Amino acid sequence: MKFTPGSTTGTVIYTGSGATTGLYVISDGTLYFADLDNSVVRKSINATGNGIIVAGVEDVPAGAPDHFNYPYGVYAENSGTFYVADAVNNVVLKFFSNSTSGTNGTIVA
């Protein structure tokens, strides 16, 4: 949910079936978050809507660099480049702003 300062009610951002973890908001309001149970990372422009898949393959947990198995943490730069920690594959992957579902990441750790 998204809450504005001073608000006691929020706006639903994501209503999917998976647990969300590791969310990160960049300066333009774009929200990146890991959809843990569905094995993907999503991006929501201005934190509206369920978000588009920008990395991973939905409901297909597998090995890096094009799949996740429990994407857990997300960090994004203002350029749109983002990093994802994959808990089961024990890697950190880097993706560029034009990433789409299934896009191969670069293993950086």
C-alpha cells in the first residue's frame, strides 16, 4: 500500500498472490519490488497498478541469470538500473532500465 504523508488510509499498489519483499523507490516515484513467491521483480511507475515484470519468469523458479529462486532484496538507482538479491541461488544480479521479463541479469556477487 502507498501512504501519503499524514494520511491514515492508503492506496493499494499490488494485489497479486505473492509475498512482496525488498521494495525500493527511486526519485521519480518508480517503485521496484520483489514478488518473492512468483519469482519475479516488478516495476510500478509512480506506484500505481500491480506493476510490470522487469526481471525473472513468473512462476518459474530456477537458476540465474534469467530466473530467480526467491528474489528477496531490491536496490534501484535513479537511472533505472536495479540490483536483486536471490536468496536460494545465492547471487546478486544487476539489470538495466530496459529490462523485461526473462531478461538475463549480470551476476555481480
